[in-house]
Amino acid sequence: MTEFLPLARAARVAAHTLATAPRTAKDAALVAMADALLDAQDAILAANRQDIERGGLNGLTDALIDRLALNEVRLAGMADGLRDLVGLTDPVGEVTRGWTLGNGVQVRQVRVPLGVIGIIYEARPNVTADAAGICLKAGNAVLLRGSSSAVESNRAIVTALRAGLQAAGLPEDAVQLVEGGREVTDELMKARGLVDVLIPRGGASLIEAVVTGSQVPVIETGTGNCHLFVDDSADLDQAIGIILNAKVQRPSVCNALETLLVHAALAASFVPRAVDALADAGVTVHGDAAACALDPRIVPAAENGWDAEFLSLDLRLAVVKDLDAAIAFIRRHTSGHSETILTSELAHARRFTAEVDAACVLVNASSRFVDGGQFGFGAEIGISTQKLHARGPMALPEMTTTKYVLVGEGQVRE
């Protein structure tokens, strides 16, 4: 028997306290947690160096090492993220709708915390603080299941966060690190009744394992096989800028562009121009047969390789007959994250936004805007690609559910 069940039960007790904690108490705890992170800076950075050294010995790539690495600036950013949550509206207690029945009974739908949230994520120690803060602000306890590659960092961060909670007078068991082997992850996924929802954050294989193996309800943060269609009416100068931003600004994130679709009517002139700009930015373009015929710098795309993320300076390019073909292509290959059309035809924009099924659909704008901070939410736990409860950037309101409160004066049903 592992130590998971005691952790989950303790989180359940903490969640009960947090559910009725006033905003002032939660905000004070967020400030105390931020201060505790900075007070523990030396211990956290020393722990992080252990993870990095072990990661190097275990053959982690430079990109993964960079995601794992902490320094004073990144740690200060984690603390600032907790403080930023203080300024955000507390969703708990918000009345989402209300009305009075004909018999005088008042009905209100009110936001309440989800309860205990389990988050399973890969080697990004900053997620430990971000997720703890967001869950706390929305009145939830959180069980953090980080990857083994960041275990020392996560231990030190969670120790600091729990010290902050204790200093602020809230239960430290509201934030707990779940450690152990694969059997512990299995227990977490089977803890229906103790854990209210699981949120996986990471690559496709992690998300698939949690979605298919969990008995606890899952909010799926999906991968981002994001498409951009250049319509024959698009402003081509504008198109180059948007494509570069969507692909190059930060290629390793889920809202980065992975597949470019070009209308056949402008492909002969636009594809070489796009490849020029992409090549200058260090991007390798992988194309279908029609695209390869237009520019020798385009390498043939893998025959069955149109569904996965690159998360690198690589981009797929396909030539499509028209808007109908573009929509059909996206339907076959989308991961449901973010899909874009560049067009000056209002009718085409309306068709695209109506017919493309994704969490976010963009017109004449970069998919890099699909982010909780960019939306003005201030913080997010991830981008949900599912259709139940939450879809798109998951901010504080998405970390709550609702209940109905009925108030009467002695009415009985006839």
C-alpha cells in the first residue's frame, strides 16, 4: 500500500475548509506562498541543480533541460504569478444566473469549488506553483503529480508553498506532492470519491494514458496540431507576419502553428515566398506533393505524419483546392485546439468559424493569442480541447463548478 490514500484524505479535509474560506484569507495565503518561495530560493535552486544534473546523465534533450531549469529570474516569475492571482476576481460565490418561480421560490446558480483536483504533469517545475495558486484561489485543494525528472525541485517548491499556507492560517494539506512509481499514478486515477477531477498537462502520450485509464473525471488539456489556412482573398503581406509569429515565436508550445494550408489559386506565387520567410527563420518545411513541386527546399512530409505536433522549427505545408477542401482537411487532422483562417471575405470567415470544430477559431490573427493571459484571464491551468465543462483556456472560473440554491418561504409543490 502506498502513501497516496492518506494524502488524498487529507486533501479532502483541506478542501472542505477552503470551500468556505473568504477571499481575504486565500489572497493572504497567495502572498505568503510567494514570499515563502523567495525565502527558500537557495534550497529550491540547489534542488533544481540536482534534477538538471540527473537529467543530463539520463540523456534529457537540451529543450527538456531548459524546461526543467530554474534560476533566480524564473523563480521570481513564479512568485509574481502567485501575487498576480491576488488581483483577480474570486469566482467562488458568483451567481451565474437567477430567477424567481411563479410560486415565489428564488432560484440561483452559484459557483463553488470543484473540491480536490489532481494535476499530472511533466518536467516543468513552474507548473507546481502555478497550479497550486490557481487551485487555491478557486477554493480547491490540489494533489500535484509531477514527473520524476523534476522530483527534487517539486519537493522544495511544495515545501515552501505549504509553509506559506501554514503562515497564513490555511491548511497546508491544500497543496500536496504525490510521489512514487507508476502504481501511485494508477491509484490517483482510480481515486473516485476522493479526487473530484484530474487534469493532465503534457504530451500526447501522457494525456492519452490519463484519459483512457482514469476512473476520475478528466478535463483534457489537448495537444495542439494547429492549422492555418491562407484563403485566396488573404492579405499576403499580413499572412507572412502571422505565419512567422504563429510558428517561430515559441515553437514548443501547444498554440504554435504546425500545418499551413494554402489555397491552390495563389500557391504558385505564395508558397515560395512563405518558404523564403520560414527558411530565414530556421524553419524546415515538410510538404505534400503539390507543395514540393513548387519549391525544392520543401522536403516530403511523412505519409502518415499530418496528425502530430512538431513542437520544433518544423512546419507541414499542403496545397488545398479551396475553402471546402481546407475545412475538410482540418476536420480530418485537427486536435481540436486552435484553427486559423486568413481571409478578407466575410462569408469565408463566417463559414470557417461556424464549420471548424475547435476550442478556439481565429480570423486574421496568430494562434499564439490562444492563452489565458492573452485573453485577459490573468492565469490559466491549460487549454482544454474537450467539450464538457471547460473548453479553451481554463482560468479561475473553469476551476469551479456550480450548484443551485433555492430559497422559499414555506412553499410546497402541488
